[in-house]
Amino acid sequence: MGKIDIASLSLDELISAFSKINLPKFRAKQVYEWIHKHFAQSFDEMTNINKSMRVQLNEQFEILSCTVERKLVSSIDGTIKYLYKMNDGEFVESVLMQYKHGYSICISTQVGCKMGCTFCASTIGGCRRNLSASEMLAQIYSAQRDSGVRISNIVLMGMGEPLDNYDNVMRFLNLVSDENGVNIGLRHISLSTCGIVPKIYELANKKLQLTLSLSLHAPNDELRSKTMPINRRWGVNEVIEACKYYFAQTGRRISFEYALIDGVNDGALCAAQLVNLLKGMVCHVNLIPVNTVAESGYRRSNKKNVKEFCDYLNDNGINTTVRRTLGSDINASCGQLRKTTMDSRGENT
């Protein structure tokens, strides 16, 4: 029987686990705070716990941490891109960004991705495995240790599809928002999905104060199915209805991500179809000039088309902004650094 992943346990679960090995409740809280407030990566760092207990903990539990394999810092805006090596040797990426409201981190929820979106580097090579709650937390804790900053906002928009790793993501949300730990409120967390409709309904019924971001990227089924295979299972109208239900249950405004691809989805007809699709919804559209991925052949829309598309949506009552480009000199979109590393090792062939 393997060791218990201690950083994925809630405080109550840890207290229960400690009671089974005759350790008192206050020790559970000490260990929990060491992991989730002080970001300890080993039991030996826990200086107010005696050596014999640390030995006992090492025998029963493990702390799944991650180490910085590569770190790129933008000379333009200070954005930091991390390539993390996990305990089993797999790689994931996170991006730490500074905004006026503080520091945000974009984290991964899977090693790779199985969704197959044609404009995304994360999906090349498929999905290796899900990340545990502790491995999601480890990305945040490692970035805070390395950078020395307090992270106040989280975006689950890195490698992987969060709703394809639903149970671990829900456990992560409970842990990261726990006042006994790092205590980042759910209102400061966004979850991005390509549109796994049943899980959107399941998430909505939890009534969490979480921002849902839908990766839409096309206003009709024909176009969306070409770029996003998930649309062949749940079409545009189905996913929009699920988003409306999410708003009805939570009162949280929906964010729609729309990557503008030159000559594909950035024309006047697409803009008009998008207005018709979203009319009457409490939502926000985030336009994203697509990142260049060699395998896709896609190019980002030119500035004129981006402005015209944005202006048309706003003029027709759809609140729209163009995402601020951060870390453009370090390819800060998730998946690219991992892919480069794996290519150099011959692991993507």
C-alpha cells in the first residue's frame, strides 16, 4: 500500500487520519498549516514537530511537490512562465502575471490534454494523466516561494480540461479556499472549460461563487466543430444553454473566451452570429489574438480586424475586451514550453 497524498486531504480528513495512528488533533492542524500556509515541501521543514514524529509521518504520508525545471521571465512586463517537474517526472506549466489588482497565476489541471483543440499546444501528444489536488496547489505554492509575492487570483486555464478532471478540481477548490490554508476566495478563481456540458450543470448545482469561462472560439457548429472536437458531442446551443443555467444558479457573469484566428473566425459574419448567440445574456467576451502554434498553421488576426470585431460586439450590447498580451517574448501561453522540452527529448514522437 502506497503512502497517503497528505496535501490533498482536508483538515478534517487529516485529523481523522492522524487519530488512526494515535496523533493528536493539534498536530494535524500544525502539519496542515505547514503545508498550506508555509508551503513546506518536506516533513523535515516542520521545526515544531519532533524528529520521531517526522519519521512516522514520512513512513505514512508523502507531500507531492513540484520543482522548477525551467523559468522564463518576460523583459517586457515581468510575467514569469514556469515549467514544473512533478514527482513522477512529468512536466506541467504555470504562468504568473501581475495586474493592477495583484498577482494572478494560471495553473494546469492535467498533464497534457485530450480535447484536441486545433489551435492549442497543450493537446499535442494527448493527455498523460490527471493532476491531483495537491499537484495543482503545488504550482501555486512553488510560484509563491520562488517569486516572493502573494498570489491573490487563480485561473484554471493552463494545460488540461478542468472538467475532465472534475473530482480532483473540486477537491482543489475546497482546499485553496480554506481559511485554515492559503485562503484564496472562490470569487478570485476562474475555471475555463471547452464545454463538457453535463459537468457544467453539475458545477452549477454546487452554486459556487466561481467565475466560469467558456472557450467558445466560434459562433456556429460548423466552424466550432472544425477547431474544437468537443463540439461534435455538445453543440454550440447546448453549451450556451448550460452557461445560462450556470448564471441562473450562481448569479455569476459568464466569460466567453474567443481566440481570433486570421481568416477563420474573425470576419463580420462571425461577429454578427456571435451577437445573435449571446444577445440577452449577462456575459463578457474576452477576445484573444491566437498564439502561433507551428502544427496548426493558424495566424493571429491583424490589429484592424481585432478592433473592428471588438467594436461591433460592444456597439451591439455585448461587453467585450481584448485580452492584454502578457509575456509575449516568452511564449506565455500554456503548453508551448512543455512541448519544446519534450521535443528536445524525443518524447512527442
